[in-house]
Amino acid sequence: MYRVRMHTAPEPPIKVEQHRDGVIVLTLNRPDRLNTLTVELVDAMHAELDRLTTDNRTRVVVLTGAGRGFCAGLDLGGFGEVPGSEGLGTVQTSMLTQTRIATLVQKIRRLPQVFVAAVNGAAAGGGLALVSACDIRIASDSAVFAVSFIRVGFSGCDIGTSWMLPRLVGAGRAHELMLTGRRFDAAEALRIGLLADVVPGERLLERVDIAIDALLAAPPMSLALTKRGMWLALEIPSLDTAIEMENRQQVLTTATADQPEAMAAYVERRAPVYRNR
């Protein structure tokens, strides 16, 4: 009698789902490890972010985690070997690994798609950095946050957190959170400005969908330029420089076919039909 052995394909470290037209969901998919970062997960995320650079149909990306966590940071059990690090010294390998992880935040920031963080659970260390890099942040009331890096012996400044967090919650509060590494809950995250909203866990995706409705009501180019302009404005040194940037954005959007369609739809109280032209 023969026994048939069933081989189950391993789960991908990132799940990519078409949520609706123009919207995809990226789910960090290591639920048994609270979606901690490994080389496989980071590489899979890089691959998807690179694909999005030429995806003109996707306008919104929802970033979330599988199971009860969003992302609890680096997998302390072992990150894995970054491709290209073979034969390098310890410092060189560490720098390559560090850069590989941190570049995720830079890619999210630079992409034209609006990223919505649906924080379903713990977001610590690198997980908090990914949340901070997103454009809109909505969480379950069971979510918890921590900068964490300093608690495991590293600098509290990591993966762009020292730049992003003070701009989101203010320098004074960011300093306290980064220096102590303490945990804080969703209610505090909402109060200090890290989150746009907090809802019961069973309503998280419903609340995210409300945000998506509002985002898709804007013309594609208007949405992408607003994302870019908002982040650039945090780096611009003067009001006059910011206004010069805004003036150019307005001229660009006025020259599109979608702008008069948006205005007509608003006046006529109907849904707009955009062609990204």
C-alpha cells in the first residue's frame, strides 16, 4: 500500500491582494512571529515596492499584518543573510543589512501611491518605522507601539524614526518615546497625533475603507502630488519655498483632463470618472 505524501507550499512572507479597483493590500505574513522582519520578508516587500513604481493603476496601498500583530520589528531569532554580503566583514555586512531594511521606508515615501497603515496589533521597532512611513495611520484599539531599539542595546535612532516621529508627534514627545523605548497604547498614539483614528478591531478594515473612499474621490495626479508635497513640505526650510512648490503643483493639476471632471462631479454631486489624463 502506497502512502501519498502531501507537500504544502510555504506561505509567502508578504501577501498581495487586490482589494478593489486601484487598491491593493500588502499583508506582512509571519503571524507566528508577530510578522517580525527577516531577509525573506524584507526582500519580498522590496520586490513589491519596486513593482509599484511602474503600476499606474494602483493608487492606494493598505499595509497591515497577519494574525494578532502588525510587525514587532526585527526577528531577534535571526534576520538571515542579505544577498551580496558573502565574504564581507562584520561591519560591512551589518551596514548592508541595515541599509536594506531602512530603504523600505524611503521607497514608501517616494512612491506616488498613498499608503494606509491598518495597524492590527503590535508595531514595535521596525514595525513602528513602517507605520510612521505611511501617509494615513489607522489602528485597532488593541494595537500597541514602541520605538524599542534602545531596549535591545541599539541606538533609538533607526530606520528613519528620528526624522519621522518628531514630525508626527512633536520633538518633545518623540524624544521621550525614543529614549525610554516604552510601550504605549492606541489611545495614547491617537492623542499624540501618531494615528488618524482608533476603532475596535472588528471595524478596522471598515474604517480603512472609509478612508479609501475619500482618497479615490481625488484625481490620481492630484492625490500623488499631494502626498509628495506634504512630505516635501516637512523638509522645506521656508514658507516662500513651500508656496513656490505648491504653485507648480496647482499649475500641473490644472493642465490635466481629470481636474475639470473633478470640479464638474463636485458641482453636480455625482461620482467622478477619472482617466488619469
